[in-house]
Amino acid sequence: MSNTIDSSVLDSVNAGSSASGGLGGTTGGGIEDISDSFMTLLVAQLENQDPMNPMENAEMTSQMAQINTVQGINDLNSSLEDINSQIDEGHTLQAASLIDQGVLVPADHVLVSEGSTTPFGIELDSPAEEVTATITNGNGEAVRSFDVGSLDEGVESFTWDGTLENGETAPDGTYNVSIEATQDGESVAHETLGYARVSGVAEGENGPLLDLGGALDLGQVGMADIRQILN
């Protein structure tokens, strides 16, 4: 008798495993069915082995290690799915906590209302020794310019006092802000930031989206677009 399994034995095993998609499938009962089918096949192999030429221990150990590896991978995938689900839930809760909060996002606007202004900011890729902010009106005319000074790498926020170059209070409306940053006479890469208030949260394909509707209606942005949270 050889170590090969009789065809009738294989037919019996295959018939039992076909409902779950066979030994190589993952439908039906999934990995549990594959494991059961493997053990059935292994037992059949042991029962039908040649007593004069029994199955080697190393071969049996190798086969059992393979199914254990598959089981381990399946368990790991399940654990990762659970972790991803918890992370998604955490992001949604974090986003919901920002409702009615002021935030700085990539934008170039400042709002003026009865002398009060919304904050603006800058995100620098590297330190800058000279930073200048210029406020322009709807016609593109500069109405105020001031030096911010030197700044380190990162995000900084500022507030314009709402006065024009002649000292008068700026009329209500939307103004644009542009920022220049230099280090040793060379321009420093940066991004201008504008203020918005979070009015709601929506579910996006890649995570929660913050609704920045309001006077400017900046639409929806992802959590990664939030550069700073303000009161």
C-alpha cells in the first residue's frame, strides 16, 4: 500500500468540503470549514498510509503548520478590521467635537464686521526671519500692510485690528490676505490660512468631512485640512 489516498476517500472528503467552496475557498463557513476539511483529509491520509512506509513526522508537521498559518492570518485580518473600525469611530467622534468651533484651514480671507475681524494664519515649511501680511479689498487694492516679524516652522495665527492705513475702521465685508515670508532674502514655502466655523459633520469615502458653511461657504473639508482649532 502506498502513501497516496484512495480516490474514493478523496471523493468523500471533497464532497464534504464542496459546500464551503472546497479546500481553497473562503465562502460559506470560511477558514473554519477549510480547517475542518484539512483535518479530515489528514486523518484519511493517516488511515490509508502504508504501514511499511508511514507518513514522515516532518511532512505532517509541515502540513499542520500551513493550516495554522492560514488560521493565524485570518485572525490577524479580523483583528485589523476591528482596529480600523475603532479608529474610524474615533475620527467621527473627534470631528463631531469640532461642531461650532472655529478652525484655520487653507484659505486667504478675512471677514470684517463692525470693526471686528476673523483670525488668519500661516503654515511655514521652515523658519522665516521676515514675514509680512498684506490686506486687500475686493478691488485688489492694498488697505493695510504690517510686519509680523520672525517665525518658526509650523502654524501661527494672527488678528488684524480692522484699521486701514489711514487709521479709519475698515468697512464691513470680505478682504483677502497675502503673506510673504523670507529667510536670508530667499522666499520660504508657506500656506496662507483663513478662519471658518464648523457647522456640521458628514460621512465621506475616506473619513468624516467637516461642513464649513457660513458667510463664505467653504464647503466640506477633511480632518487633515484643519491646521489649528480656535475658540
